[in-house]
Amino acid sequence: MGKTTSAVAGALVLAERNPNKKILLVSTDPAHSVGDSLDQHIGDRVVSVQGVDNLFAREADAERLLAEFKLKNGPFLAKISDRGTYFDKEDIRSFFELSLPGMDEFMAILELMELVKDRQYDVIIMDTAPTGHTIRLLELPGLLQQWVSILDLMMKKHRFMAKTFSRGRYLPDECDRWLETMAGDAKRVEQLLQDAAATEFVVVTIPEEMAVAESERLVAALKRLRIPVRNLVVNHVVEQDSLCPFCRQRRAEQAGSLDRIQREFADLNILKLPQLPCEVRGVESLRRFARFFAGGAHPVAVEGCARPASTAVSEVPLLLPTARLVLIGGKGGVGKSSVAAATALELASRFPEKKVLIFST
């Protein structure tokens, strides 16, 4: 839908408007695209964005962060678990070696906690994962505080035993201090995310019914979590005065979605960006695109970007002769759900005697 392009273009605008500030653009999407958008290798370390002195970028590697987290914090977790459960040390060690669902988001929020604590950057821009993952990420500071409370309850047995054998005195140790630090860091990030003077969540959508419906769910979740949201970017809007028959048809299809956007997001600042005839890639191309964010000129005049000639689309049937499990995958916004639904309908009509299940993960 243009989430990464909007994130990178927004970072460029902020960097150029604030040359004395250090700005970090960090991707927490497991399928990173920031480097592709900038046309520059980024990877899992902070690098300077070519041509912009005060802008830095990083694509966070959740697996590496998890390995570091286990190395640094594993001993505390194991010690607390040993004190508060009836598992033996081997059971505890095996449990902490598991890769649990949601760990990508967990590591992303822990990394944000570290960035906020370090105060190395004046502004942090996060290019997030698709909606479901992002909502889970934003819920994590609150869940992390609950998790620390449970670990603290596990310490009660140890504290009681220690008091019993030391005549009522208990001296907090490194596990107590670790729990206090984790709880404090999580609370600070939660407060930062909810601070309207410090944080802004920008929602990016396109004028299609499924995308608008998902954006409605996202905005509702943000409001429930009290995370400030004031801006909505509507990407790929076909202009009304287009002479292209295909474009006119697309504009007619978009009209209902655009009306719904105006109605459902009436309390947000809505920024509409045009459908461009080429991919926005590289710093100079992004700069021209970013003029929209700065309230500037129309960015369609991207050099070397001509309208493609019409081409025939070859019709090749989907080959599923014996498959019982069909997995539809791809990047956010490319049409996965449409392809999955269409495939399920085609299989159901082709095999009326069979039961077909379409299952969203």
C-alpha cells in the first residue's frame, strides 16, 4: 500500500527540515523493504543514508536480537523460574530455548525500549509490519508489565524463605533489580507511545474496500490503546481528470472507498497521494515524492518514469493437480487475500463434491 515508501519519504522530509537533528529510520517488519526503497544496502546495523547527513537507517534482525536477549537476560529468567516453580533446571533451560510466537514483535518493542533509553536520536521513525503484527507490537508494553508482575509473584516464595532464614530481613538481589528495570522500561515506552506531544502513528491505506476496512480496525485499536493518530495517508488515488480509460474505470471504482474514507475518518487529517506510473525508489525519487508530505508540488514528474504501454496479459491456469494444502504468500498489499479467495472459489466450483476451507493466518 506504500507504507515503507511513506515512512522513508517522511523521514527524508523531517531530516531536511531539521538538519541539526539526528533521525533514525528503523524497520521492524520481518520482510524488510527500507533498503530496497532507498536503493541502498541497510541490514541490521545503523548506517548513514547516502546523501542525507543526519538520517540513519536500520533493519532490525529479530533472530539476532532474541539471541542477545537470551544471552543477557536468560540467567535472570532461569533463576526466577527456578525459585518460583517446581521445574528442574533442564526443563527451564529447554523452555527458554523455544522460539515462541510473537517473538519478532517482542524483540522489536525491547529494541525500541533500548533506543528510547539511549537517547542517541532526536526522532525515531518505525516502518512497522502489517496491521495484525503491529497491533500486537503496540499491546506489548502493557503485556510486558503483566509478565513482569507474574515473574514477581514467582519470586514471593524465595522472598518468604529468605525472610524465614534471616529473621525477617530480605535484601533485594540482582533478580529483583532486573524485574524493576524491565517494568520501568516497559512503562516508559507505554507512556511514550501514549504521549500526544511525543508520538504520532500515521496510518497508510489505499482506496479499496478491504484496505479501508483493515484501516478502520487499526484506527479503532490505536484509540483503544490511547496511541495518538491524527494523519491518514491514502495512496494510489487515481486523478479525476485522467484521459486513460483504464484510469477512469479505476477512479470510478475508488469513488465509494474515498467517500467511505472521508466519512469514517472525518476526525483525521487525510493526505491523498496519486497513483504513480512507476515505482518510487532511491533517495532522489523519494525526495520528489516527499514534496506531497511537505505540501509541495505534484510529484508525477519523476524523471525516467513514463506511462507504460498497454500489454496483453497471458492467461496461465493455476496448476493444482494434487495439492491438498495451498499456501498463498507474499508482501503486504500485493493481493494475497484476493488470490486466496479467488483460488478457493475456483477449487470449490471445480470440485463440487469436495469440501474446501479458506483459512486466514
